[in-house]
Amino acid sequence: MDVITTLDGARASLTPHGDIDFDTLTSLRAAVDALPAHVTDLLWDLHHTSFMDIAGLHLLFDPAAGGGGVRSTAVTGLRPQAMRLLLLATDVHPTVFDLSRLFPDTLRTLPG
């Protein structure tokens, strides 16, 4: 899997190109592990990911997969299938799969 890494100070953006599944999970975690120690904020840009299975949930919600210094993880560019997976996971286990952690700015601005 091709993963483009963009660094901006303490922020990093990882943009995978291809599906997120158990075959690609190791390389995605390796991309996180390769981030410099000063990176504290991670953004997954999923514009080029048309399919994500449960491995994506492990990637986004497993604290051990967050890298040494990463304190916050956010997501952008979710395609419909990945969004449905996240919403289903949230419906089944809302305390485990807290979407407000992945979309902090978006959810704070929603009405209601």
C-alpha cells in the first residue's frame, strides 16, 4: 500500500491509497510508527480509500496503534462505505467507537 505522509510541525497527515484491510494494516501501522517523535496530532486522509473493513476500526480506535507521541487522531475524506462501517460500529458499541474523537471539530459544530 502506498501511504503519503505530510508533516506540519507537530501534525502529521497520512494518506493511504487503496483499501484498508488486514493485509494492509501492518504497513499502515508502520507508517504511524515511522512518524517523528514530536508528532502529537495525526490526521488520516481517506479520500483515496474506497473500502475499509474491521481492520480500519483497529487502526483508528486501537490506542496501541497510535504511535508513541500521538495524542489525537482525526479522520477526513471518508467514503460512503467507510462511513457506514464507522456508524454501524458506533451503533453497536458507542463507548468503544466514539466518533467525536475522530471528528472533534465537525461534531462540535453540528446543531442540536
